[in-house]
Amino acid sequence: MSADVCTAEARHLEQTQRRTVCVPVVDVHTHINTLRWAHQLVRAARRYGVTHLVAISNPRVGPRLRERFPEVELAYPLDYTRRDDPQGFVRANRVRLRTARRHGVGVVKLWFAPRFVDRTGLRLSDPRMRPVLDLITEERFPILIHVADPDRWFATRYDPAVYGTKADQYPALEELAARHAPLPVIVAHMGGHPEDLDHLAALLAAHPNLYLDTSATKWIVRELGRQREAARRFFLAHADRILFGTDQVVTKISDPPRY
């Protein structure tokens, strides 16, 4: 990295206002799939008192991340390359989970936003997923999962004939939470439904092993900002079930102001 870039990065971080509440912070939802610029996110995290980052990564990058940055904890996604071969799908993910265990991975990340259907043809409720999900439970990994997108996307982007309604995204999540209990299931982006806090409260009541994270900041702030008093009551009522997350992504292009 050039000296000019280093200087600009350092200057930006020095100009950033420090947090006024000095308590340790854990960010349970970041993405680091490249080493080249990972130091920028870690440096910003240190500036803001973030003592641990859970980084969704991969077996190629993950071990070097942990070696270089002691505050980084790892989450790995599943291997979907053999999804059309049911036995091969299970074998590939048995290898992935054993590799994850060797690398000190603490969480398995599942991405089942409706758009995932376009990429893989898989839904969380797909019968091909059942033995792989059971394998995660057998290996006793906590799960971090993305299940739904903003209400406005379901109203404007998603054809219900292809993706289902927003309500259709949740039965499979509830089945997963029940089968995975008592192991934690963290549902990203305020459970994918910050627009409906009553729904989230019902999910938390029904599944004691279910947790929420606050990642996808623009979406979360927009929707909670429309119902500030209700959001405050919700956070007070469920403080032990809501985890801080940012969804920060380390990309191949340096962009420290975003951190």
C-alpha cells in the first residue's frame, strides 16, 4: 500500500469522533474475504472500541486473518457447489465443517435471502438442505442466517410467484430454530423484519435460542427511526437477545471512510 494511502487513512481515523461510552463492543456481522485491505476495518474497529469482530470469510483467507488479527473470530458459509448431488452435498459440507473446526470457526453463516434462489435454486425449506442442517446441529455450530429482505423489496422487486411473500420466508426459519435448539440461531438484520416488531417479539417468545443482530444499518435505522418509541421498548424488553452487528464488508477497493 502506498504511503499516500496510509497517510490519508490515518488522517481520516484521527478526525473521526471517538465513542463517548467506553465499553467493549463485539461486532457479530462483518465480511472479510480479502487480506489486502482487512487492516483498515480492524483499525477502525479498534478506534471505536470494538474488541471482537466476527468475520464471515472462507477457508482460504480465514486462518491468515486469525493469525494476523487477534480480535477476529470467524464464520464460514456452507459449500453449495455439489447441491445437485445430495450425497456429495453432505460430504462436501462435512469436510467444510471439519475444516471450520480446525480453523477455530465459531459460527456457520447461512444466506437464504430470496435472491439466493436465483443463484442456487435452493431455499431453506429445500429437502436437500435437511441433512446438511442436521449436520450443523450435530457438529454443534451456532448459526447466523439471513432470511428476508425489506418489505419494500417484496412490494416492488420480488415476484411472489417466484420468491413467495415475506411471510413465506419464516416457517422454515422457525423449523430450523426448533430443530437446532438449544444451540443459538442469530437472525441477521433484526430478523429480516424491523418493520414489524410484534412479529419479532413473537419469534423470540416462541424460540428461546433465537437472537437478532442489528446489521444492514441503512435498512435498520430507516425502519426503527419510523417507530422510535416502539423500538426503544423493544430493545429494553429484549436486550439479552439483540446483538450488535454492522455488515461492514472489506472489498478489493480501499474505502476507509465507510468504516
